[in-house]
Amino acid sequence: MNSTSSLRQVSREAVRDRIVEVGLGLFAEHGFERTTVEEIARAVGTSERTFFRYFATKDEVVLLPYEHAYAQMLTLLGERPLEEDVWETLTVVCAHSIRALLMGPYETGGVQRLQRIIGDSPVLLAAYLRQFDRLQERLTDALVQRQERRAPGREADRVVARALVGASFAHLHAVVSAARSAEDVARADERFAALMQDLRPRSLPAGS
């Protein structure tokens, strides 16, 4: 990528992040359903046409921070040592996601604000749950592939892998939802790791 392309990408990301920042503020103040794309574009100082260059729907404005965190989870999962047991892998990957959500570029609004916006809109909540389920399926696929690479010729149990992913996500959601102060945020990944250790399954899949 040359310098011109790099600057263009930085500018594009800055506009996208500004749309998210302004959009979240309007959603929090007026409600998701009552806020229009036209109002977001006007507040940003751009046009609806520009808005739709970055986002296909209003849903994507709210879900982008989660999409970023989830993409990082999948990338990190692929980088973990193959010999690492599955629960430790999920602990590291989910702890990283917690840091991305609570300490990322949208921390000024806070993940609590995101969750309130989502919870107040049945349409948005449905989109969020679909996104959440898709990620768990993708993580399950990745874990199954890892287990089968570790134990060639042995078919991994997808049901068990999905249950482990679901359990780790329940822990993640509990810790993120409870992070209401600066101290909570600073210690969230540490608290999550301790919770995962305390609730570690008594047995894990063979070869994991």
C-alpha cells in the first residue's frame, strides 16, 4: 500500500468512526428507532449518500464495535499455540475481546451505552443476537479444526466444542455487563480470567 492509499484509508476510518460516535450519541438520546439516517448524516456534517458508503443499515453503526472485537477474536484464535488446551485458548481470546470492547476507540460512550441502545430496540437486539450466534458458530468451527489438527484421524465433538464456546461467552457477557466503573473496566480481563479458572470444566475433549 502506497502513502496515498494509506492516507485515504486513515481518512475513511476517521469518517466511519465519526459516524459511529455521533450515531451512538443520537441513539442514546432519542432512541434507535426514532433516529433517522438523515439526522445522523446532518449531525456528522455529511450526506445520507456518504453514510451509506460506510454502512448498509443503522444496525451496523451500533454493531460495528462488536464486529471489530469479534474479528480480533478469530484472528487471535488462529495465532494461539496448537498445543494449548481449549479452555486456556478461549480464556485468552475472550479476555482480549473484553479489552477491545471496554478499552477500545468507543470507550468514551462505554459498552454499557451500547447495551442499553441494543436492549431498548427489539429489531436491534435481534440483529445483535444473530451476530452473536454467528460468531459462536465460527469460533466453534475454528476449535473443531484445531482439535482435529492436534489429533489427526480423530473426529472432534462439535457439540462439546459449541458448549465450551457458549460457556466462555456467558462468562464474558457477565463480566462486561458488570463493568460499571473505571476500576471495573481496568480489571475486567483479569476478573474474567479468574472466573474462567474457577469454573473450568472438570473434563475437556480428548486431545484438547
